[in-house]
Amino acid sequence: MDKHVADIKLTFLVHFNTAVGQTVSITGNLPSFGEWDPKFSIRMEYKEIGDTNWRAIVSIPKNTFLEYKYLVVDDVGNALRWEPRPNRELQVGGEDTSVLDMWGVEDYEEESRRNEEMRAKIFEEELLELERERQKKVEDMKKKMDDDPKRTTDHKKKKEEEERLERERQEKKKEIEEERMKAEEERKQKLEELRLKEEERKKQMEEERRKIEEERERVRLERTKRLEEKRKKLEEEKRRKEEEQRRKEEEAEEEEERKKEEEEEKKRKEEEERRRKEEEERRRKEDEERERDRKRKEEEDRKRKEEEEKKKKEEEEKKKKDDKKEKKDKKGLFDFSKSKKKEEEEKKKKEEEEKKKAEEKKKRDRKRKEEEDRKRKEEEEKKKKEEEEKKKKDDKKEKKDKKGLFDFSKSKKKEEEEKKKKEEEEKKKAEEKKKRDRKRKE
């Protein structure tokens, strides 16, 4: 409860059911109301446990405009919940006033109905309080009269006292009723004023909204116009850049084609040089091959002659041995059976040596054949590579012909000449291969 000294007192009453540890507070635009800070808001109170009517008495200056709102805070003062409605407004006059509010009610008719119910309830509570006070006084008087026998005789005074108390109660009831009627009239008048103010505020807001919409539409149109102009400029700039880029690309393509032509010429020369070297290398290899064949033939002739000489020697030795055997037989120095066994053993040895020589010859022939197959495969792979390169060149030439960069007749003549050259080279290679094969067979 606020203790500040002021001209009038405002009594606030609001109905709200809180949980344990929660308190209803009131805050507003005045310093005494905490200036919307929950920690400095005015804490409200209730009469007894279970009572959901929260009260607060605040002193403020006369003729003040108050804007306020209810909220729920914890023990420290942190806001747990705000009243779910716009800020309440109150024009304070020069007399003490009671304000009855319903939590979160924004409809004026609903609030007035609930305030009427609240006032009736408060009025009944005050009447009950007065009745309890009167009964208490009567009981006190009865106790006094019972305690003092002398006063029992003064029945008239007792009745007068009761009548006086009844009159006071009636007067108090009448005053409360008049005050309630007066407060109701003031409330209705204030509600009407607030309704008029609200209507005026709504009209002003509608007018401001309409002006804002018009301003937004004007700004939107201006922005659209600027964006359209900007878009046209950008498109024009884009077209100009594209034209420039296209021109540069054409120049770059021409330059690239020129470089390609130079590279093609260079490659052609390199290809001719490579072919010339390959031809020289091929001839050199063929000469080497012929030289190897000649040497191999000489070696075979030499070995054949050696074998023939060896056979002659063996035959001569055999003849000598036969002669010796005949002589020995004539003389009777050797046994016939032993000489026959030796001859058979010597024959077997010769046959085994001949078999070994034949196998060695077969191995040499096999190795030579494998070497020839390997060389033939290498030549075939080389041909395939040359054909692939030829295809690539043909594809490149076709692309160039499509673009119109080369003369069709010249390119065709060159292709025919290159084809003829290659066919002649292939024929030569085939003839040389046949010759080599023939020589090997011989």
C-alpha cells in the first residue's frame, strides 16, 4: 500500500484467482505506480485466505490522468503475467474514488455488468459487517445488563438505544446506497466519455491508416518505376556486354583457329619426320634381322658340319673297332657276347645324344617363333595407333570443314594423298614381312 501524502485516495479492487507465492500488482505511468516497472509496482492485498478480491489504496494528486494495468508478480517482484488487454485509462477528479475492475475484460458493457455484480457483493458484505457489529453491541449490552442488576429496570433506555442503532444502520445503508448510485452515475458518465474517446481514437487511427496506405502506395509506385528504369538500363548494359563478349569470342576463335592451323602444320612436319625416322629404324631393324638370320644360318651350317664330321669320326672309329674285333675274333682273344653288349650300349648312348640335340633345336626354334610373334604384335599395335591418329585428324578436318575454315577441295586432295602414302607403306611392310617369313622357312 502506497504511503505517499496526496490530495485524494483511489481504492482499486480487482477479482483474480492466484497461485501460492503470487501477488496481484498494479503499475502505471505515474511515479507512484512505478512507471511500468514491475519491481516498483503497487502490491495489492486480500482480506483472508481464499479471498479472490485484491485491494489497494493509493494517494495521487487531484485532476490527474492515469494510465494503468494489472499484473501478477512473484515474491521478488518479477512479472509472471500481464493483464491480457490494452492499458486502462482513468481521469481522476477532486474526490476520493473507488475503482472496480475485472481482470482482462476489454468490453465496457461486460465490465460494467461485472462491476455491478461486484458492487452488489461488496454492499452485501458491508451490510453483513454492520449487522455483525450491531449484534455484537447488543450482546455486549446484554452482558453488561446481566452483570449489573440495577440496569434491568431501565428497559426504556435499552429500547431507545436499540432504536438509535437501527436508525444508524438504516442511515448508513441509505448513505451506502446513495454513494453506490452516485458512483454508478459517475461510472456510466466515464464509460460514455471513454467510449467517445475510443471512437475518436479509432477514427484518428483509421485516418492515419488511410494516409499511411496512400503513402505506401505512392512509395510502391515510385519504387516500381525506379526498378523498371533500372531493369531497362541493366538489360541495355547486358546486351552491350554480350555484344562485346561475342565479338571478343569471335576474335579469340579466329586466333585459336590460326594457332590450330599452325599447330597442325607443325604436327604434320613432326609426323613426316617421325615417319622418316620410323622408316629408317624399320630398315635398320630389317638389316639387323637379316644379319641375325645370316649368322644363325652360318651357325646352323657350322653345327651341321661339326655333326657330320663327328659322325664321320664315329663311323671311322666304329670301322676301326670292327676291324679290331674281327682281328680279335680271328685270334680268339674276346668273347662274342661281350662285344655285342658293348655295341648295344654305345648305340643307346648315341641315340640319347641325338635326342638331346633334337630337343635343344626345338627349343631354339620355339624361342625364335615367340620372338617373331612378339614383333608382329608390336607392328600391329603400331598400325592401330596410326589408324587412331588418322581418325582423330580426319575428325578435326571434318569439324574445320563444317566451320568453313578450310577449303574443301584442298583438304580432300591432302586426305587422298595421305591415304595413298599409307596404303603404299602398308603394302611395302606386308611384302617385307612375307620376305622375312619366306627366309625363316628356308
